[in-house]
Amino acid sequence: MEIRTVDTTNTMVVRLTTPVSQLSAAMGRVYGAIWGRLQSQGLVSSGPPFALYHNMDMEALDVEIGFPIAPGDVEKARAGTGQFGPDAVTLGTISGGRVVTDIHTGSYETIGATYEAMSAYVGEQGLQPADWVYEFYLNSPQDTAPEGLKTEIRFPVVD
């Protein structure tokens, strides 16, 4: 676990509300649609896919699902935004600043323990967490066994 400063990240996302029981299906649908749009425009993601959680309501998660994009690709990516099915692909940002970060290794079902450890660490350091958190998915459950999954969790914080 560490505290570090990260830069603002440009993103191409879909923001939606979903129960946690349907999150995996929503992620698959959204990642596929955004990835297709990036490829059709000759763009590549500038990092791994992510989810930014605006709340932790397991019955109604308010989440942005997407990919980071390079600053130089923002205008070109703008052409790939708009409706697809029930969701709107938009450009966004993940704010830069100080974060507490850790890598969770293992199943998504066991990620709660890492969240608890990070929350305790934030308190021990006398930091105030933001109202949102985000995760970068460093490998895919499509080609990685659950025990080998790696998720970078970031808690934005203030002193």
C-alpha cells in the first residue's frame, strides 16, 4: 500500500446505475462497445480498463466504466461518443491528485478485504477519503484464473 500523486486521466466512459449482481454483465457490454469504438477510430487505450465508483450502494451502484485515453486523442475520440443501446458513451476525466493505492490479487469476490485494509490505512494516516474510488483491471477474467486476477484500487484522499 502506498500514497502517491497521480495525473488527471482522460477517459471514454459510460456512466450507469446497476445492482452489483449485474455489474459483470454491464462491464462486459460497455467495455466491448467502447473498445469497438476506439478501434474503429484508430485509437488505443492509454491504460487498462477501469471502473470509477461514485457510491458503494450494492443495489444501485453509480459507476463509470471505461478506458483511459491519451490527451492527444481526446478530440478524435469525441467522434466516438454518443448513444449505443441504452447507454451514452462520453468523454470524461479521472481527477489527479493524491491517492492511496494497492493491488488486490485474487477473485473480485474477495476484494472487500483489500478495501477494508485500505480504509484502515487511510484513517491511520490521518487522511480524508474522497466520496469515490476507482479500480484498474490489470488482467482479464477471460484469460486469468480468479486467484491470479490483479486489480489496482485507488482511494483519492486529502489531508
